[in-house]
Amino acid sequence: MEIVISIGAKLSEYTVTPIARQLGYLFYYQSNLENLRTQVQKLKDAKERLEHSIDEAKRNGEEIEADVLNWISRVDRISDQTLNLLTAEDQGKTRCFSARLFPNLVQRNKLSRKAKTLAIEVGSENQNAGGFNKVSYLPFIESSVFDVKGYVAFQSRMSTINQIMEALRNPNLEMIGVYGMGGVGKTMLSKEVAKQAKEQMLFSKVIIVTVTQSPNVENIQQEIAEQLSLKLEQKTKAARADRLRYRLRQEKKILVILDDIWEKLELEDIGIYFGNDRNKCKILLTSRSEDLLYNDMRVEQNFLVGVLSEREAASLFNSIAGDTIKNLAIQPLASKIVNECGGLPIAIATVANALRNKSPPVWNNALQELRASISTFIQTNIKGMHVKVYSSIRGKMSKRDVLGLGTVVTFSLYS
């Protein structure tokens, strides 16, 4: 008897239960479809709300989190499947009505089963819709300060760069300096150092900030923070310094380049003082004053950036002046003009650009202006220098010294 009951139970399990399930699909056909429509509408509403946040994030230049994009993709796929199912259901209604036949039970069973399965999946995605910690993030943007377009790898510069790179690898050095007169190319050289340091993966982050003649601690803090994709919301300098210091310490190894320092700068006030974590941060400072770097900033090793050699100066000038230099009447003038520029890249580049495609008389006028007295040169090109200041230094400055003050040489050239 027990055997018969056991066999009957098995038969029921393999026959009655599946039949009941299939009948349930037919019985709950409309209910399953309606539940699917309701769940899908909730999902569409959730997607629309999320897309508002996505659009706002994109307007702010932020990147969308991968899990958010994956969720949107899944929702689109489910929506397409639901649309196909409901379209098939509507087409079935139309056929049955026009032919005045009984509903296709097999088709209804199939649609009801798919609707129930989809509704479960949609319900799960509805729960996921509110589970995102955040929709977007600020991407790390490569700063334009690393742009070394126009940089020429002169031999006189390569040896200096190699020495600086070696100093950056030295675990016993924390702070190094680069000095030289204005216009000699310290900024371009420091950018090239930053570029090579990144390429050689010496640091997890490389930051360059221009300090200028009138340093502003808050501006320096903000520039560093932006290159770290960090929002500084603190009001006081001290609080901002603490926040910046904490963020910098999260980096495995970092290089901070402070370009164009004119006076003593308290690094601790900015937030880039590391104390005992010497190997965690390297600092490179550039200035016109070797004394400032050694005595005030306490750099451990200084590197001089000198003027270009005669050959390098001529090569730079000719490359910028272009085909104009091929004019036989201009060539002797060009040689003299290059000599007057004193080997300073900024002067050479400015003059060469100004004389490009100009006639010989214009070149001659430029040469005469460069040969003009230091007094006229200063009054013409260095805005704000008082006559008494000039008088006190007259006789002590060469034209190269004047160019070294950082003047961008300009000429009133007429063809």
C-alpha cells in the first residue's frame, strides 16, 4: 500500500503540479501582464529621475559611475523585452477579435509566463535603483601646465635635466632648486622634468603651480587641489592646509613643482609640509635667485639654467624666423641680432617671431633698437621701472642682465 501511495505522489509531482502551474499562467494572464506594466512604469520613472542626475553631472564635467551606466543598460534591455512582449499581446488581441475566435491558449500561456519572469526581473532592478551611493565623480584632468609644446631639447639643457632627474631619484633629497635669470627657460625646463617624471613613473602624481611675484597662499592651495581633483571647502588657510596635507599623504609618492618663486614661501602654511615622510614628497622650486633657494627655502641641491650657446641660439632663432633667414641681405643682420639677444630663449623667440616674413629694413631697425642704450631699452620694455632705479644700477647691468629681468621683448616694426 505504501508503495502505491509513493508512486501516486510521484505521479502527482510530475503531472498534477506542472499542469496546475500552466493553468495558473492562463488564469492569471491579465494579472501578470498588468503587474508587468506597473513594474515597468516604476522602472521608467526611476530611470528618468536618475538621468536628471546624470545630465547635471555631465554639465559639471563629471564622469558617470560604471554601476550606474550598467544599470541604465539593463533597464533599456528589459524595456525592449517588455515592449516586444506587450506588442505581441496586442497583436494577439487584434487577430482574435478580427477572426472572432477563442483566444490562443498556447500563446497566452507563453506570454503570461514571460510576463511573470520579466516582472520579477523588473522588480529587482527597481530595488537597485535607489542603491547608488553616488552617480558621478570628478575625473582627474591632465593639467595644461604639462604642455611642453615648443620645447627644444638643447644639449646644454639635457645635462641639467639628467642631473635633476637623478636628484629626484635620490631618496636622501627632499627639496631641490632650479635657478637662472628671467627668460632663460626655467619654466619650460621644469615642465620637461615633470613630463619625464610622469613617463618614468617616478611619482604617482606630479603637480606644477606657478607662484608669481605676489604669491597668494589660497590661490596656490586651490591650484594644487584642482590638480588632485579635490574640493577645498574649508574657509581658513589653516583648515585648507590640513585638508590638502591629508590628501597629499594619500598619494604613494608625489612631486610638487613650485615655479617662479620671488620670496620666501612657508610650505607648511600651504599644506605641503610632510615632516618625517621625506620619501613621500619631493619638492622642486624654480627662482631667479640662488640665494633665495639656498638660504630662505633651504633647498638641498641647486641647478643652474644658463643661457644658450651661440650655436643653440642661432638654431632656435633660425627655426622660428623660417625661410626669411635665407635672404642673403638678412643673414648678416640675423647673426648680429641673435648676438644681441644674449642667449636668452624668450628674447630669441620673441624677436624671431616679430621679424618673421619681414623685409631687410625692418630687420635693420630691430638691430638698432636692440643696440640702443640700456636706459631706452628699460623705459620701453620694463613697465613701472622708475628712472631713479635705473640710475642706481646704470653701468652695472649688461643688456643680458636687462633681458634677465623677465622682459618680453617687443618691437615697433614697420615694413
